[in-house]
Amino acid sequence: MKTLPSILITNDDSIHAPGLRALIEAATGIGELFVVAPENPQSGMGHAITVTAPLRFHPIFSDNAHQEVAVSGTPVDCVKLGEKIIMRKRPDLLLSGINHGSNASINVMYSGTMAATLEGCMSGIPSVGFSLCDYSHDANFEYAIPYVRDIIQKVLKHGLPDGVCLNVNIPAVKGEELKGYKVCRQGLGSWKEEFDERKDPRQRDYFWITGRFNGYEMDEDTDNWALANNYISVVPVKFDLTAHQAMDHIKKMTNDVE
Amino acid sequence: MKTLPSILITNDDSIHAPGLRALIEAATGIGELFVVAPENPQSGMGHAITVTAPLRFHPIFSDNAHQEVAVSGTPVDCVKLGEKIIMRKRPDLLLSGINHGSNASINVMYSGTMAATLEGCMSGIPSVGFSLCDYSHDANFEYAIPYVRDIIQKVLKHGLPDGVCLNVNIPAVKGEELKGYKVCRQGLGSWKEEFDERKDPRQRDYFWITGRFNGYEMDEDTDNWALANNYISVVPVKFDLTAHQAMDHIKKMTNDVE
């Protein structure tokens, strides 16, 4: 009998999120599932790890090929704890998501979903992060599930290059057809922050971060373009942040003697 | 009279950290300083932003060319709030640090210091993160200050390419000589996590993340090598995480029809 691949599953919207349930549904039957997810929502946590407090976890569910554990920490904590304490072995695959909301363009930098994916990648695990471009809690994940399942099977079959993981974003189509995959690069974008300034009952100022995202780079090889045109964007992502193209400028600068 | 450049300064060890004081000392006289730093230590916060609670800040210090504000949030919150609410203009330069501890190699991914730097970069501000490879609170920053000041002046003179910031790490030399700058790439490394497993008084398990870092890639063009050989490592860093070299593999994979 062939052993099923072991799959570590996490997210950043918490173990109670519908997007996580959709990801579990997509992976069911493909492997032995270890769901290790935050007990509370962790949106915007980026690559945070918990170093000033201890971590705790508690089992939620368990049967033959599927167990679930809720963790008191961040998505990256879940990956570390999942691999080292809960599974006590390196998983064959790491899946993160399905996030409620886009992680395309520069959102990869803020995303707990993609931080967990990059953490798996740094640990040598083939890793894929999935996001649906719909922030609502009751987003419709149904039409995404067959594509997610297809990508899981393809990554298990083909593997991923060393040091590379995937950032998969699925457009929020309303009745239109998905056009399939588009392998693309991270397009430029920016958040226009509009802090919501308020006064508390003691007349002291406080501020909510809010804002509107603008994925303004729309070249046909960007994820911004793919999503605007009803393609599923697939961006190969790496954790080597070196800007090789800037080496000469910086060398010239540091050698400048006044 | 020439206007001084405006400089936004932040860090992740909090507004009370000696490393921040060293950075302020290095920048004094060069520009108008806006110090906007977390009121509490934020180590390991990565690129986290605060979206589930409001932000508050309070002034700490102010004179003609130097004001300081403590913020209830993360380093990235400090950059957003600093630019949009406290300065109400785009600064000419962003400085982050001096961090107590190395942010070389893959530590750039976990680092609040470098997250603030990348946030500045995404906002179009020339941005530099500084770290001293000594985690102790009473680390000696004295010998680092002239180099930090020199880099600040060089970046103001030469600028930085669009979408590129700097990750500057200063080795912890004990009596030896610093050999100057080495412009280099992010070397490979890994954390060997060794969770510290304990039981609370009610006999329930809890876990502290601990571990030992190993910057194992030691080619002469890496930051690992530079620091081990008493050079200040200067890595040009970008927020485009696209793994361009993996495009062909991923295109082949997604086109695979069973």
C-alpha cells in the first residue's frame, strides 16, 4: 500500500474560517492532513513570530487521515509548531489559505497566508498559498475548489524548484467564467492609507488604519492584469530579497570617498 | 538658507532602545529628525500591521530639528503613521534601527527593522535598515556610529534605485578592526528550532520558540561571509518577490493536462 503524502495546512483567518474549510475540502483524499491553524484571526500579521509569550495548542478534531489543532499564535508560529512539535517530521507539502481577500501584488508583504507559505519554503517544504479576491466572510469558495485541488496534485507530481513557493490568487468572478491559470510576476501596487481619525470619550485621539489598494501596474505579465481579466494568477515567489540589479549602483555609492 | 532633509527614524526594539539612540546620534545635524518608534519592543513582528485595534501615539520629546513620538503599534504602523499623520509629508529618507541583533541572511524575513525599511521603500522613500550583530541590550554601538553616519550621507547624496532599499549589518567586533563595507547578496541560512517544552502549574503544556541560527552559505559574495570576515554587509533589498528563474518550470507544471 502506497503511503499518502503528509500535508500541513494553515491559514491566517483562523481555524474557524470558511476559506480554510474550502482548502481542506480541496485536499481531502490526496494526503494525510495536519491542519495547524491560529485559534484567532491573524490578518495583517505578516511574517510575525511569537517570541515574548509562550505558545499553546489544543486538538480540535481527529480521524484516520485528518487531524486539526488550534494554536495561540501567528501563521508562521503554526508552521514551526506544526512541523517540529505536532507532526515531528517534514511534511511533503504545505498549503496555506484559502485567504479571504487578495494577496496579489505587494500584498504578499503584509500577508500572513503568504508568510506561512514562505516559512514552509524556507524550511524546504514545497509550499503554496491560496487566496480568493473577496474579503467577505461568506465569500463563495465553491468554484475555486477544483482549481485548488488541481494545483495541489500538480505540485505533488512536479515538485517546486528549491527556494520557490507559489502565490495563487483566484479572482472573485460573479457569474463569469474563470479563464484558467496565468503564470505571472508580482505587479506594482500601493495602498492609499486614509487613517480614520477619532476621539475617545476622554477626548484623546486614536487612529484606525484603513485604505484602498491600487494595483496600478497592468502589464500583461503581471498578477494585477491576470486577476482583472478573470485568470487565476500563479506567481512563483522566493525569499531571496537581494536586488541584484542594484549591485553596481550601491558599490559605486559605498566606494565614494569625499 | 538650505532646508535640511527630513528624516523619519524608527526601529523594532522600541523608543527606549540604546540602538535607536545610536541611530539618532548618527543622524544628528544631517537632517530634521522625526523619530516615530514603538512604545514597546516589537521583535519578531515582521511586516505586521495593526488592523484589529486602533493606534495611539504620544509625544516624548521635541526641539527645533528633532521630535520624538511613541506609537502603540508595530514598526510598519510607525512608518505609515509617521508619514501620513505625524509628518504629513513624504520624508526625504527613512532610517530603521540600529537593531540589537543580526538581520542578515534570511532574518530579513522576520525582522521588524527591515519590514519598516521595506515599507518606506514601498512608499517611495529612500530607506536603510541598520543592525548590529549583538543581541544584548548593552551592546556597544559606539564604533558603528561613524559608518552609519557615512552611509546616511552617501544615500542622501546618491539616492537609491526605485524599489530598492538597503539592509546594513555591522559585525560585533571585539577589539578587532572593521574592514569597511562589502556590498553583497543575502546568503542562505536556517533556524534550527528547538522548542522549549514546559508544563504550567496546572500540568498543561506550553512552548517557547527558541533556536539557533546557522548562516550556512559562505560564498564570498554573501552577507554571511562578509560579517564573518569583519566587513559591514550592505545588501540591496527589494519587495518584488517574483522568482523569475522559476517561470518556465511553473508554466510547464500548470499546463500539464493529465
